Amino acid sequence: MGIEVLQAGTFTTVQDKGRYGWAHLGVPVAGCMDQQSAQLANWMVGNQPTSAVLEMTWTGMEFTCQVDCSMALAGAEFECSLNGRIINTDQVINLRIGDHFKMHRLLQGVRAYLAFAGGFDLTAVGGSYSTLVVAGLGGYAGRSLQAGDVLRLKQPTTVASKTKPQWKKLKRQSIHVIRAMPGPEYDCFTPAVIRQAFGQAYQLSSAANRQGFRLIAAAIETPKGFHMNSSGLVPGSLQVTPDGQTILAMQDAQTTGGYPRILVVDQSQIHQLAQIRTDEDVYFYVGHDQRKVVKLAANYQ
Amino acid sequence: MGELQIDHILPNGDCGLLLRFADTEHRLAAIHSLAADMLRSPLAAMTNVIPATDSLVLVFSKPVDFTSGLIDEIKFRVEQLTIGQGLVQTHEIPVCYAASLANDLEAVCAELQCSQQQLIERHTNSVYRVDMLGFLPGFAYLSGNHPAMQLPRKATPSLQVAQGSIAIAGQQTGIYSLASPGGWHVIGRTPIALLDWQNNSQPMLLKPMDKVTFIPISLTEFHAMEAAEESTNGH
């Protein structure tokens, strides 16, 4: 018993905290792009913070419910209806057998997270429920959801209502200021180029998915004749391609990369990047604590 | 001991470390030994280990504290490292070199000006070494291509390369653990699965530094083995 998908949305996958311990085999971590929102949705329905949720991108879902259950939405804000009536998504949503839930217009952000009390009845692969579509791995049959899929719930329960704290709700921001560390290849760039990279605004291009975001900004000059061997890549790395463009690695990024990384976003800030829209400006900065780390690390160079 | 010399240790984001190593004789083998050692006895809060040709990345679930003694522990582990020779396994991988399974076979023979039989002989007479896994989950990079069997990557990658494809580029042979786009020249296909997530402790058949030889099989044998593989894996 579970939910029957009528419309899946453009890209809806099962995700959790991510798949760790397999990067040496070339397996990307995957996992929720916005971990904080996923945790909030799980908290509202009384799940473990790392439980599997549905991640929707740009468009929401429509489904009918085959069992009484509770669910919660967090992250991107959508106008939602239950049996045709618009409902408040700031609190737990209780569903009964046969109920029809539909997500309409996207109001804020990009990625929404839907958690069900008691979680999904799925099989973990490599210790995780996260879907890695490129490898057909994990989640629901290793792919994004489609109309007609029935997603079984493990222990569907109805929980006491909890309300989303207002300060945790996603708000529209025209500027995002993101904390980062200087990247492993930072020193390969000239001081003028580094000043430019940390001074300019970046915008999201349309080429943005779970693997990475191509950003739009003035070209960043790579030193002539630069060469490096590929090395381990983590989500949040801002890679500079030979034509001066930048690609920000995200959760499904390959485990190794050969482009110089001018900066790497602090892992606790990646969730903010998951909600950036194309008309918003992103700036990167190195914080006080990050500067201290760089000084300490300099002893080992 | 002293197989590996740290050139420098750099932050790779707030929760990661990049260790680059000096160019010593057994660097690659030593890096893989260090990675295996780290996976066997992980450092506190360590979540991933990523070996590469001249570096190793360690990823943690919390920010790295450079004053905690962690760096000294890593340096100690590197100093104590011995290359694990005993762990190297040799694998015989059956490959069907049939044009119907390998889109690039005829073009490769034309480019190298050899017959299909000569190409098969060159490819099956070498002993290959697994240099690394990556690019895709379980994609294996093997070195040891015959000098007369080396081609640059394709100018235009193929949009879809079948799972199990055996492909060549430069000095390396690659095995596509999964179907994916790819820029290497496909010359054959293996019916056996490289990646098996049912095997929880070791889902990957090959590991770095293992030895591989390719055994030619017919199309009939290929289909029989493929059917057997599918029934054991229960799909």
C-alpha cells in the first residue's frame, strides 16, 4: 500500500543522506541536494533526519493515496491542493485512503522535499536509498518517478500535527552569499584572477542538474599551459574549464575531476545552492575561520 | 616503508583533504595500498576515500580540524605504509569480439590496418593492470595495450555504449560497468557483470592493481554466459 503517481513532475527521485564509502569505485555520493529541507520534512512527520524522501525539481507531483498516512513538504514552496481544495503546506498533511493530492504552481525556490511518516518500502543499495539516475542505482528502480508508479510506504502512520517554524521556510533571495574555502588549485590562478573570482556575481545557467551547475559569469583565466592529473572531487567544487567557464559540482558529480578548482563551497552551505534560480546572483567569499584553516594547512605544503 | 612521500596536504573544501604525493617509483601502487588501508581502518568521521594517479582525497562528515592531530595521524599512516603485494588477484575476463556487439571493431581494424584476428590476438596476449576505477561507478581503467593497438579517443563520443563493452584508447583498455555515453573505441563485450550490488562487502569484481587477461569467446558462448549471468543475478 502506498501512493499511486498520476503525474511525477519533471524530475522526481527518492533521495536520502547520500551513499558514502563507495567513491573509490567511482560511485558519486548522490543524496538530497538540499539536506536541510529534507531534514525539516522528516522532522515534521517524526522520521529520522536522514530518512529517504522524494526530491522534486521545478515541478511537483500529483498522486492518489491508497492508505491513511501523514506527510510533510519542505524546501521549494508550491501551491498544493487536497481533493481540489488549496491547503496549507506549513504543517503536516494527513491523507486518507483515496485522497487526491496535487502540487500546482511553484512559488519559491527550486527543489521540494516530501517525507512520509514511516518512510518508503524500498531496498537500500550500498547503504543508501538515493537514486543515481546515471547508473540506474538505488531509489525507485534506479530512475526518476513516472506516472503509474506505485510507491509503497513501509509503515504508514498518522502523526500529530507539527508546524514548520517560519524562520525555516524558504524565502526568496535576490542575492546569495556563499561561504567557501580556497580550492586545491587556488594558487595556480593569478592574484588578479582570484580577486575577480571572489568579487564577481555568478548566475545559474539552464545547464543545471544534480551532477553540476554551469554558472554564468565573466570568464576566469586559467594559467597558460596549466596541467593537472585528475583527483578526487567533492560536491561544491567550482571547476574552471579551459574556456574560462565555471562548473559547480553537485551531489551526483563524478568522483574525480581534472579541471582546476578555484574554490570549494563549505559542505554546510550546499543546501542553499540547491534552491538558486536563474535570475538570482551568487557571490562566494572566504570567511574568517576558513582563512585560519588555510594558514594552518600552509604548514603542510 | 617510505613507499609514499607526501608532497603537500591541502584542504579540499572544509570537510576534505587532498594529499599529493612526490613522483616515486611505486607511487600508484602505494596510493592504492594507502586507500585500501584507509578503507580497512577508517579515520574518525571519514566517509570517502578517492585514490587517483598522484593523489588521494579523504572526505569527512565534519570540517577538518588542522589542530586535532588528524594530520599527524595521516602522516604516520603514510610512513608506516607497506605495499600490499599479496592482495593482487588475476582475473580472466571472457570477451566476445564480434562486430555485432562492438560498433567500432571494423573501424579500429581499418585504422590500425590489421585483421580482426590480429586485433583479437594483440588484445588477448597482454596482461593488463587495473590502474583505477572511476568516471562511472565501476568503470575500470586497465593499462597494457599492445603498442600497435593504440588510438586516441574518438573525436565525437558515442551517445550510448552498452554495459560490458570493452574499449580501447591510448595505452588503456576500459570496461564499461554500465551503459553510458563514451569516447573510447569499442572492440568487444563481456557477458559478465563487473558491478554486483548484491555482494555488499565487495560489489566490484576488479580492484586497483589487479591483473586481467581477456579470453576470446564466440557469440554463442557470449549469449549462453549472458543468460546464465542474468539467472544468477535474478533479473
